Amino acid sequence: MALLEVSGLIAGYGAITAVKGIDLAVEEGEIVTLIGSNGAGKSTTLRAVSGIIRPRAGTVTFGGRHLERMAPHRIVQLGMSHVPEGRGIFHRLSVYENLLMGAYQRKDRDLDSDLQRVYELFPRLKERIGQPGGTLSGGEQQMLAIGRALMARPKLLLLDEPSMGLSPLLVETIFATITSIREQGATVLLVEQNALMALEIADRAYVLESGQVTLKGTGEELGRDDSVRRAYLGEE
């Protein structure tokens, strides 16, 4: 059984159906990426998985538990953390306070080792530990959002467009960090517009178009696929 299994998922907003019956699976220890154009249903898929919106149909199971009617905070308790598009940090709280918020549902309060892990992944956050989150640069805010999610000790980390709006150098840093997070034992489901870099680090990938999965395979296979290269890598 996969760590995360999605079957026949239908989800949307009001009269709009953004996800139209997709199936996907994420095995423990993998990086799996969803690629596709704007409006393809990638972010909606993550929101339905993490409980931010309720699926209209289909099933979502995580570690064998059904999530379709489960509240988001209960899903976090099961071991899933979601870093949303736009980061969603608390602008008036300090870097340190933002990180502590990531652990607010943990029953244990031995957070020092987790804080040190975040600081090792993102040394810049340690340098800015007392600085308000809203005064950080875009790249630093992305680091903070990922670090906050890691404070929950997730088994599965959902990342929605982590490279959006960042400089090429910071994009490389974020993707290197995602690989390090997997090496430290977490599983990652990644939504990303930078298809080239996403496919380079992904074990497996799904292409979404108009709310449906149109291609799937290993990251290497899809990176070689002519239709993917034309549509998402800008090649003729």
C-alpha cells in the first residue's frame, strides 16, 4: 500500500470543477511531482489531499486512513504538512515564532533538535531568528514556510510552487533542500511550474491537463518525452 493513494478524485470551487477524477499514488520515501499549466488542477489536488477543501467524489487515503471528511488539523496530526502557494507565513511573528507555530499540535515539546534541523537546512533563518516574517525576502519567506512545515515532523510534505518568484540561485537552493529533506526520511509531493527542475529531482511524475492526468511515469521518462518537452520545457 502506498503512503498516499488518491482514486477518482473530483474537487473544485462553487460551480467550477477543477479536478476531474484523477488517480495518483505516492510511495514512502519518494519525491513525486505534479506538472501542468496554470489552471490544470495541481493546487486544487493538494488542497483536497490536505483537507483544505473537501473532495466532491473519490477517495484519499494516507497511511491507510481515509481523509475525505477529516479536518485539516487532524490530517496534520497524522503526519502531513502542506506548504501552500504564497507561503502563508505569519508576517508579524518572528522567524522563531513562525517555526514554533509549525509544532503547535505536537504533544511533545522537545523542539530543539527540530529547530537545529531547520537551521542546518536554512542557515539564513538562524541569522534572522528574531526578525518579523513579513520583513524577509521572498526566498527567505519560502525557507521559513518549509521550515515551519518541517517542525510538525511530517511523513509527507506537500509543496505548492516553492520556486515561484525566486531568483535562479534561490531556486537551486530550494530544490537542493527538497532533495535533502527526502534524504532525511520525509516523502514529498511537489507541485511546480519549473518542470525541468521538478522532473530532475522526482522519482515519478504526473502531467495534469484540465483537471485530468494525461501522462505519468518516472521523472526521467517524462523529462525525455517530446510532448512534455514541447509543452513545459519550451523546446520545439
